[in-house]
Amino acid sequence: MRVLNVEPIACDLGWRTISYLKITTDEGIVGWSEFSESFGNPGLGNLISALRPYVVGKDPLRIEALTHDLSALLRPARGGVNRQATAAIENALLDIKGKALDLPVSALLGGPVRDRIPVYWSHCGTYRVGRYVEHLDVEPLRTYDDVKLLGKHVRDRGFAALKTNTLALDDPEVANRANPYARAVQSTGRFWDNRIIAEAEKTMAAMREGAGEDADIFFDINFCLETEGYLRLESALREYRPAWLELDTSDPAALALVRRRGRTPIGSGEAIYERAGYRPFFESQSMDVAIIDVPWNGWLESVKIASQAEAYSVPVAPHNFYGHLASAMSAQFAAAVPNLHIMEIDIDGVPWRDEIATAPVFEDGHLVVSSAPGWGVEVDEEALRAHRPRTTSEVPWR
């Protein structure tokens, strides 16, 4: 079998662009993967296209050899979009191999550990404020009483866990500094003040009251504060018992300081590449949960990172706020690794997500892992191409 073509296809998902990679072979098997150009990596599709000559004509079943060659080619600028381009190709090749062998991707290594994945409703409320609501068939959140009702709605739908951000309903200006999605369109500093803390407390208190005392509530402040701010926020929120405080920093020692001084578990790692990137964070004992992005790192590398984390007694959680294909990719990862904690998934999304790829199936707050070959997802290419992205002037960067 040989690769015939490598084709990125961009798709409009409302306030962001999601892209699919289609790899065709001379035996008629088509492999798909999903990647994102809206999470700090514009131009990724062009880079993947530039790598086409290094992939066309190769044996798609020799995945490690092919990705090793790509990594060697791109080694002078390791990580970043170079890693993501390699990962997108790797992930599409895995879909081909699974289909060729009539096996789900999780069975290619040692078989799945589990067939049901605990998940949390991500960006709960975040997409129901500001510029996102126009793309969704939901009522916007206007008050913290609305947040309480949303928390109850999550539990009524069978989900035991959710993640939210600082919603800033009483003080909208705070969203520009404390909500990572608002920050994408308004550049501001990364410093805390009491207005940010107050709005974060209101958000967490309302979610806790609505979702109940036994709900796992994750609170995401992402890249938006420095170390002092993370410490101040953890101190303010700990009474509401967050399941973890999610934050990101490039400094393992700073993250370890937050974990050491606080009482709230720390989840981090969504923007880290490869085992070499995670190693100093594990060595400094800075994470309670390692968050791994499968589209960024590639499925095989993500499994290796999870194995590395296990050696440090750290559980893992897939970073997954993308479309349905990426959810299937992350689900196959979650099925394969022994040290899974929980999986992220966006429940709110544009209506046409379900037209493009097979929607996930949930039972009692768990995602049911597909046993179909490859990622177990059918991609409707006609629907995918029907939702071409708008120009960058029409859509905020993220």
C-alpha cells in the first residue's frame, strides 16, 4: 500500500476553524484526522501541505518510520506547528492502519483497557456568553441564577463533572483578562486583581450550588495569570472544592510552587509537546493531572507521554475541545492508557458538527468507545466541504 495524496480541509465551526486531514492510498483506504488552526497555530494546514512530498509514495502502515523521518526533518525547530503537522499525519495514518487491519486504533498496541470513558462537560457556560451564543441553539447566560440552572441541567443530563471559566456576568470587563477565550481578541496583561477574583468566586459558587455538592467541577484559568495570580485564585476558590484548577505556564518550578502552596489539585500540560517537554514537569512534581493534547502530539506520542506520566504516578486527561473526530481520537487514547483520569469534551457546539462526523454516544455520563475500525468515525466529506471557513477578518482568531 502507498500514500497517494495528503489533503488538509478547513471547516467552519462557528467562532473557530477546525481542519481535517484526508490521506488517500492506492488501495482505496482513506485515513482521517482532525487538527486545529485556531489554538495558537495559524498556517498549520499550509505546513502540512508543504510536507506532502515526504509522505506521498510511502507505506502508510510504517507509521513510526515515517513520523521519525518527519521529526528528523523538522528537528531544528522541534515542537510548535512542526510537531502538530507531524501529529496530524500520524493520526491519519493510524486511521488507515486500523481500517486495513479491521481494528480500532486502541487495539493496535495492546487492546483497550476500558470501553466506557468518564467525561466532563467542558466550557460549561463559557460558550453561552458573549460572541459565542449566536452560533448555538441555547439561551445565553445573563445572571448567576442562570449559571445555577445550567449546573443543574448538566447533572440532569447524566454528567457528573464539568469545567468552566470565569464568566464575569456582573463585571464583563473582567472577561477580557480572566477568560482565555475573550483574551484572544483583546490583548491585556496577565495580572490578577480583586475584580477578577470576585467574578471567579461567583462563577464557582453558582456552579457548585447548581450542580450539587458531589459534582466534580474543574476551573480553568488557562494562560491568563502569572504565578502570584494563580496562588491568589486557588486560595479564593478552595472552599468550593474544585476537582482541579487548570492553569498553564512554561515554568515547571512556578507550577510546582502553586501546587505545593495550594490545597487544590493542579491540572496542566495542554500546551506541552512530546515526552521531552513533559519530563521537567514530572520531575518537579508540578502536576496532579497531566493534560495531553492528542491532535497536537499525535496518538502514539500521547500514549508514550501517558506511560511516562504513569512512572511518576500521574494520571492523564485528554485535552479535547474540538470536533467529533478529535473526540473519537481522544477516546481511543483514553481507552488505551491505564492511568486515565477523565476526558474533556465540548457538549455545546454548532448544529452542523453532527453532519460532518459521527457524533459521540453517551451513557450515564460516560462516552461509549467505538469498536469500529480506525477512529470509528464516518466523515461526510460533502458536508465537511460545505462548511468552508469564513475569512480571518470575519472570525476572531479563536
